[in-house]
Amino acid sequence: MDARTVEALMHKADLALYRAKAAGRGTFSFYDETLDKQLEERRDLISEMRVAIGGEQFRLHYQPQYSSDGKTLNGYEALLRWTHPTLGPLTPDKFIPLAEDTGLIDPLGRWVLRAACTQAALWPSDLSVAVNLSAAQFRHGDLVEIVARTLDATGLPAHRLELEITESLLMSNTEQVTQALSRLVAMGVRIAMDDFGTGYSSMAYLWRFPFDKLKIDRAFTENLDTDPKVGLIVRSIIALSHSLDIRVSAEGVEKAEQLKVLRKHRCDEVQGYLLGRPVPDDQLVHLGAAEAPDGIVQAQSTAGVEPDSM
């Protein structure tokens, strides 16, 4: 028997409903005891995240972004890390969805933007910083004002900030998103489309939204040197983007052969473990490059952790 009271029955039915909704439309779920444990862990993590925002548990790491020559450092992508006091390091896929579901993405996103811009303002003036945006950050309609106030407070010129968005954002609230992106571009902020080529990629996005850069998903880069069909797709994406005056960046570059193919296809920018791993700001040295023993151009900042999104 799952319950002896109406309240207990409704509680467990709600948990089963929550699991069914999380699995997608047209599904159903039965209650089991693990649901209570999962819900408790979720509630604890949300509560702990609320306390941790703005504190020392959250920190940004920065992964270098290079021109495809592998020598010219263009800037860094800011990646969020959470070192939980008892659970240890947590990857963004563990806590970003919770932040989006609970509204905590707003204060967390503001903290990330402020911290990244504050740090970038200390770098050489030719280096930019890329910050990932969640679709949830567009819901309240004040993102443009938040960005403007952040740039003003930190002193970072708008052209040195790049905001990365994903296709999921473009698939909903198109008019609102278009207006926000257009206002950001008018300010001088650059806009990049992240993870292009996955999900429901649409060519319409490339002409309907004011992109400065398109980032090819790492799934293509990983197979670039092993599958000729992937090379054809990447070459086509780059050619199409260039015809629209959009720069192209490739993520997940880990092998010299991948870099070689991307150069051949005239990719503008590259990012990945071959060139540098994400590191805290106190480990950044801003050197263009150094020759590794095997002759592969490699960034100076090479210590770090696993790749991720925000």
C-alpha cells in the first residue's frame, strides 16, 4: 500500500506526475520510494544554491578561444563551476536546470555576467569574454537593461562582450527575443549561436537573428577527422555562414588533425583541450601560444576540468 491517508496519497501522486512531466508528453509514471528521496535531494540543492549564489562556492573558469592559426588569442569563454561543500564539484547540467525551474537563474545569471565582465575589464584590451545565456533569462524582459548596467558598472566596452544563446531560446518568444538581441547588437554587444547543428537547427535562424558568430557543436568536431561526411557538413556550414558575414567557431578541438581540417575549411576560431582547458582567472597568463614538444601550438593555461555550457 502506497498511502494510508488522502494527504499522503496526493503527495505521492504529485511526485509521480512530476516524473511523468519531466519525461515528456504522452507518458505516465508510477510512484516509488526513490521519488521521495530525489525530491528531497532536489529541494536541498535548491536551498543550498540560493545561499551559495554570490559566495565563494561559485566561481568562473575561462577557456581560451583562438583564431584557427592556433596562435592568436581572441578571448575566453566564461564557464560556471559550483564546488558544493559536501557534494564536491558539480557540473552545470546538475544545477542549471534547477536554477531555471525555480527562478534562481536570474540572480545566478546576473552574478555570472557581472563577474565575467569585471574580470575581462582587467585583461588586455583586444581580448573578449563570452557568457552563456539561458532562455529563462529573457522571460522578464529586462535582460538588455541588466547587460547595459553591468557594462557601465564594470567599465567593459560593449564590443568585448559576447553573449552565447542556444536554439531552444530561438524556438519560443521569437519576437521578444529578436527585439532583445537587436537592442544588444545596437549597444555593440556581439551575439553568438551556440551548439549549431544539433537539435532543430534551422537555416532561418541565420537570417532572422543578428548573429556575429556561429559555434559548431563539438559532436561535429569529434568526428571531423574520422568521417568524410562530417567534413562536408562542416565545410558547408562555414561557407554558408561566411556568405552571410557570420564568423564560425568550432568547439571541442582536441586533436591536431581536427585543427588542420578546420583550417582547411577556413574556420575562423577554435576552442578545445588542444589549445587550452578552462582555468580560474588567477591562472590566466594571456600569452598567445607556446610550442609544445611535438610541435603542436598549445595555450599556456592547460589545467582544468571537464567541458560544459554555462
